[in-house]
Amino acid sequence: MALSGSSDPLLQQEEGGGGSRETPFLLKAMQIALVVSLYWFISITMVFLNKYLLDSPSLRLDAPLFVTFYQCAVTVFFCKALSLLASCCPLGYLDFPSIRMDLKVSRSILPLSVVFIGMITFNNLCLKYVGVAFYNVGRSLTTVFNVLLSYLLLKQTTSLYALIACGVIIGGFWLGIDQEGAEGTLSWAGIIFGILASLCVSLNAIYTKKVLPAVDGSIWRLTFYNNMNACVLFLPLMLLLGEFHTLYHFDKLGNPGFWGMMTLGGVLGFAIGYVTGLQIKFTSPLTHNVSGTAKACAQTVLAVCYYEETKSFLWWTSNMMVLGGSFAYTWVKGLEMKKAQEESTPKIGEKNETGV
């Protein structure tokens, strides 16, 4: 699957004839609307489903590592199945890389896989201990850790405006904690897991760039190896934390409905990677981040309505601060990247003067 940005509709209009301007633009708009809607639907559904699997009073399954392990196993299955299907289909019919298990590559991916395990495990543990409505605030420090780790590990500095946006996010995070405490719903375990999840998300982004050459730059190969390593590493962790004993006494282990929900969670976990790539392909990385921020806002409102919760004005203010700060940071970084790109591109006049 190609992840390159889509062409600019305005440029298409300028280059095309007068009679063919409207249809491509409308078609492009419909495609973008469909992809963004699909991303929102899959992402929000996955959060609500995971909340049910991790913390449902009717399910009563206290085995978060097993839930995460099973979703990783489903992702491994789909990666391998699509790879085999692509090899059987005519050339160009299904764009999916060839995947085979290579222990040397698996070992080179292992450090990233440890961070990956931390990311998905702490994400699920945060969701287990906090409500869906507070979930985005609970793990909102990813942007802050991105700035911090970029400076500590990559020696990259951040502009003043981006730092101000991070300050707004941190303010919203602490205000959210204060308001959750005031309402009697604060879980410090959930807060700690949310902070650790944010840290691991940032580390995962940094180390992913370092190990991509080991899988020939293929995100899907990296997804396969990451989830395969995770499946292996989860087994001793599940044994150590007694989750096999919990599963042995789980009364719904033979229930097809339970396994259907578990499998659906795995399918959604695999699908979110695909639709994320689609959204970036049909829009841009900047638009994808803005869409993610808007999705988080919609998810919060849906959670409050679905669980029939009543929230204070300051609680909503904390959410708006986190979402607004995240949006501002994305916008500032987008403008900085555009400016840097323009400065690095020689102007036509400068080329003519130098005779190039």
C-alpha cells in the first residue's frame, strides 16, 4: 500500500480541460470523506470494544495481557494471509509485500518490539482503569514526550510556539486530573499507565525509523515482526502475572460470542493501521493529525453520552485545552515544515543567476 500524499485537486483543475474539472474534484472529495469516516468509525469502535473486553462488569475478565496478546496474534494471521493472497493474485491486483519469518530480522527488530509491547499494553491498561471519556486526556502527553525525546535523543530543538502548545496540553492534562479527582473517578493507576503509554508511543516512533531498513522500509513487514515478537514475549508475562490461571477459571472461555468479540478487536486493530495509511495517502500527514484530534473530540462526546455521565465545565475545559494544544502543535509543525521546504528549494531566479 502506497503512503504517498495525493495530488492537489487545484493543480488538477488548472492542468485539466474546462469540461473535466468538476467530476475529478467531486470524486476526490467523496473519496476523502469516505476514508476519513472509515478511520473515525474503526478507531472509535475499537476503543469502545477494548473498553468492554478490558473492564466490562458483565464479562469480568481480568486478563489485559491476554486480550492484547490475542489481538497481536490476529494481526500476525492477517499479515501472513494477505501476503499469501497477494502472491496468488495477478500482479498489481493486491498490493501487499511478501512476508516470511526470518529469525535474523526478528532479532534486529526485538528492541523496538519491547517498546511496542509497552505501548500497546500500557494503552490497554490505561483504558482499563480510566473511562473512555477521559482516555484521550489520560494519554495526551505523547506530543510533549515527542518534543522532549527529540531533544534528548536526536538533539532537535523546538520552536517557541510549539513549546507554548505543549504547555497548553500539560495544563489541560493536570486540570483533567484535578477534575477527575473532584468527581471521585480519578484512577492514579490509569494516569500512570497513560503517561507510560505516551512515553512508549514517542519511543516507538523514534525507533521505528531506525529499524525500517531491516524490513526494506515496509511498514507491513515491520507490523508482522513486531506482533510476532510480541506474541512470543507476552507468554512469559502472562504466566508471571497469573493470567493463565485467570483464563482457566473464566466462565465464558467456551462462549463463541466472547471469541467473536475478541476476534473483532483484533480485526479492528489490524484495520486501523490500514485506514491510517489510507487517510495519509488521500490527504496528508498534517490533515491526518488534525482528523485524529477531531476524532478524539467526537469520541469524548460519544463516551459521555453513551455512559450517561455528567461532567463539569472545568472538566470539558481540560479536554478542550488538550485537544486545542494538540491541534495548535500540529498546525505549527506543519507551517514550520512548509517553510523549511520552501527555503530548501532554490528559486528559479536564483538558478538563472548562477547559470544552472
